[in-house]
Amino acid sequence: MKKYLLVLSALTISFGALAKLPALSDEAKAKAAEAAAKTAHGNKVADFQLCKSREKAADHYYKTNGKGKPAPTATPACVDPGAYKPAEVTVAAPAAAPAAAPAPAAAKPAAAPAKKG
């Protein structure tokens, strides 16, 4: 009897795990895109730092052991990615609401009095 209850409870839990999650909201998608952009920039910075350290190690080697000889092959220059700049995130506007009827001309609000400086 205990085996049947154990199997039944395991099946109940597994069906709950198979439930479909709701779609991400626009805000969550924007946050995910921002996180991906920050990660990509961090990878570019890490690549730049690695490139600079390789150049430094190669320069040291050629100064000490290479007797001042230049590097045997030309390598591309290290490109500094600069500081992180968040991209302009555009959130899709909700569906347009039906246009409201224009207000009558007589219902214009009164002008506010000018502020004293």
C-alpha cells in the first residue's frame, strides 16, 4: 500500500512540474536584454584585458630572452570597448485604444495665472 501511495504522490508532483510557465512580460524581456548586454560588454572588457596582458608578456619576453627582436607575426591591436553604456530600451506600446470623441470647443479649461518670480 505504501508503494502505491509513493507512486501516486510522485506522479502528482511530476504533473505540477510539467505545467507551462506564463510568457514573460515586456519589462522582464527588457531586463533580460539589459543583462545580456551587460554580460556581452563584460566579455569584451575581459577580452581586452587578456589581450593587453598577452602584449605585456610578449614585450617582456622579447626584451629579456628575445634580445630585442620584434614579434615574429603581427597581431591585431587590442580594442578597448570603453565604458558600459546602457542601450535605449524601447518597450512596445499597448494596442491603440479607440479614439475618443473630441471635446467641444466651449469646454476649454481656463488659463492658469502667471507665476510671480
